[in-house]
Amino acid sequence: MGQLAFEGTPPSAGDLSRKWHVMIDGARQVVAALPPAEAGKAVFLRSGELCRDEPADLTDRLRGKGLAFHQGRVRGALPVFVVPAR
């Protein structure tokens, strides 16, 4: 850490480690909540926005068919999803 340049006081390695582990645990929960058949795909809300939900919200959206999965590359162009009328 001492060899890296920080603006202001450098963070402690312990604090960074704890934050990193919290983020990894959250990512594991998200992966566990999503269907295995959709692994590797971008996850969108039906509105076309990228999904940034917490794991519990993902489960609710999956039950309500509120998510869409995109297997291609997103890059600069977001896909358009057509939601059939009910």
C-alpha cells in the first residue's frame, strides 16, 4: 500500500480487505439468486435499464418475470426489449 499514490490519507489494507469481502459476498448472493441457465448474460429490468437490484429484490423480480437477459455484448448500444401486451 505504501508504494501506491493516494489523494489524501491512504486507506488501511485491513479496511480494504473487509470492504472487498463484503462486495464478494454480495456478488455471490446475486449469482446464487439468478437462474443458472442465464449465467454470463447481462441482466436488465423490463424497462430496459441495467438491473442493480439486491439479491432479495432479484428473487421477487424473477417470480414476477420482471427481468430480461441479454446474451450479446452491451457495449455502447443497449438492447430494446418488447414486452408483449397482457
